[in-house]
Amino acid sequence: MLKISERTDKRTLIMDLIDLADDGAVSMRHTESFSLYGIMEGAPVVKYMLYDSGMEPISSAYRFLNEYHFHSSESTRKKYAYALRFFHCYCALMSFNPFEMTYAQFLELRDYMQGIGKLANAASLQRDGESVNQFIGMLRGYFTFMGVDCPYLFDSRMVTMTTENKDEGYSADMRSISYKSNLKTAPERSQVPKHLKPDEFLRLLKVIRSHGDKQAEVIVKLEYLGSLRIGEVMGLTLEDFEIEKDYVKILIRNRVSDKDYQHAKYRMTVKEAREYQLKRYAEDTKTAIIRKELYQEIVEYAEKQFDMLSNKVGEEELMKRAYADTVSPATFEEESNMYLFLGSTGKPLSDQAWNIRLRQYFLEADLDVDFGKKSAGLNHRLRHGFAMLHAYYRKDKANALELMKLLRVRNISTVLVYFSVTDDERAEIINGFSDELKAMLPGLYEWEDDEGV
């Protein structure tokens, strides 16, 4: 019986097709190895090159990744590059043209990706339904780009979900396309995401202050009080603040000089500085609102950081290391722009260094850190905390439309999870019903009769 095994060696994916006898002996082996290279050409834009087992470049993959997806985020391009490496390697192993894949071959591929079907073995990687569906979505884009007619991939129907709240006076329709080639996945559980409650945030803040870490204090406040994602925080520069009469606006946008972890989600990805002048770039820039007190903290932190690092590496060298593109030279008064959050050498603070530090503070504050999961999830917990402050904890609770605007998300359905009943609320309902339940069902518990309760 035929089985596939796969492994990676640095940039190379190696897939073996083996014929296993009943006694476990290997009677035949066919191997394909496809390599992926990321090449930097001057500007911080990676060009991806995919090579087959004979080290011949795959031109269709090159054009799809570097031309069609030129303006996609680096994380998206990287994800698609790895997906194409797997797809082309698999097709070569099974000896069929990628753009002539039959429906039966597609189903066999889909089964293998889940770790099931005749080609999978006990050690096969089991990809979850969401990952498989994302891969299939990438194939649709790839086939469309190449002009490949593949009806079974695109067979679909329109699904409409209506969200309505009569008390708050709003309703919204959310339309989505349901593809028949996608796996059916279980609906997301309607439960409040893990978040920091107000008392937990204060515990975290107390620990951070005990270390005298003003940088960390400002970052967690921007996430918990300003709704910023960690990528948006890391990409902030001196140019991104606009002072109004009673508040301060933070401009959320991307720059060519940004590293991948400084990327602002859902915002236009720029690859050339001339794109800053495009109308689309200005229209795509979003804003977050913070109080002036927090802005003052940010200014004081930035000034102290600048003085400390200038003394350490020199002012001229610091400006080089912390350099950030200036988007609007005509309105920005400083000689040169720089990122706000820097490491000990004066270069932008890395996400890895920050996540390690935040995790340590969570532990010291006796907060759950989800052992075995990515540290980046702790940043999400702070932003979820912002949402719950407005949806649950504040006296005059925000409705779904208001929260959607505060979080800067596209669809109202995204925020409905924050209005789910929490465990504390469920307990309160059950406990509050206790006396009424006893009256309705006398003798429900035997021990109550025994004790004469």
C-alpha cells in the first residue's frame, strides 16, 4: 500500500512515496524535494523563489507570490509561499500536472492534509479544518491568477446571516460565500475570549511598575486602554499622533521601513515610499483614540528613552538604528522620524523580546499564561480586555455597533462574542434561581429532607 511521509530540512520540503508491504518492509521509494528561498533586493521586500527537485525555478509560483501578491503583507506572502511549496511537491510526487488536478486527486490531497485517507500514515501531519480551507482558498487564487478552469474548486452558494438586537435597535446582514470544496468545520463557540479583568490588569501594572519598566507600562496601556494590536504598537512612530482639543488620535498605518512584526493588520501594505502620496493610502489609514494623560506618559517615556540611548550609542547612530519613514514631510516638524519602542541597542524592539518580557510579568502577577501556547496570545488578551471594559465592565455599556467602531473591525459579527454570557453571569443566574427551584421541586435533594431544610 502506498504511503506518503514528509519532512523539512531548513528551506527544503522532502516528500517520500513509499510502498509498504504487510510486514512493514519498504519495497519502493520515490522522493521529491522542493526548496523555497527568500531573496532580499535592496528594499525590505522579500522575493520568493520556489525550485523543484532538479533546482529548476517554478515561474508560476514566482509570479503569483511576487507580482500578484506584491502588495500583500509579508506574513500572507510567506504563508502562500510555504503552501505552494507543499502543493507543487505533492503534485510532483503523485506525478500529475498541478493545473490539471482532477476532482478525485483533489479529494485525495484534501484527505492527506487532514492525516486521513489511504496515503496518510500514523506519523502524518494532521492539519485542522481551518488550515485546510485556507490552503484551498490559496489554490483558488493561484488558479485564478493562472487562468485555470477548475469548476469543483469554485462551486459555491451565498449564505446570509442576520444579526439583530431589538433592544439596541440594530440589525445587520453578513453575507459570505460557502464553497462546496471546503471542509465543513464546527462553528466557533460563542464564548467570551480570554481577557484581563480590571483587577487583573492592575495586578499586571503593579508588577511592571515594580521593575521600573516604563516602556512595558506604556505598551500594555496602549493595548488595554487604546485597543491597539501589538503589531500596531510596535510600528508606532513620533509622526503617528495628532493632538485634538480633548483627546489624541493615533494614526494606524504601515510603512516601507516596518518589519513584519510591526505590521498593522488590515491596513494597506506599502512597498515603495511613493505610495504614501496615494489617495488610497490616506483613505486606508485608521485612527485609535487615547486620553491626553496617556499621550503625556508616552511623550515622557520617549524623551527619557532618547536621552538614555543617545548617551549609550550616540545621537546620530541612534537616529540611524531607530529610523522610520516619514509619511508626511510637509506636516512633520522633526528632522527625522523614528520608532517609539526600541531595544537596548537602539534598534526597534523585537516582538520576541517583548513577548518573553510580557510572559514573565504575567507569571509574576500570578496570571494564567497558557503553557504550551504562543506568548503572542497574551497581547490579544489585553486587547480583548479593552473590548470587555466597554461591553461588560463599564456602567454605561457599549452596544455592538459602538464596540465595532472602538475596535476598528469590519463586521458587527466580530464583536458579538463579547456580549456572550460569561461564566460569572451564568453562575449568578443559576444561584439566583436556587430558592425558586426548591419551591418548584420540593424534596429535590434527599439531604434537604433528612436535615429538615
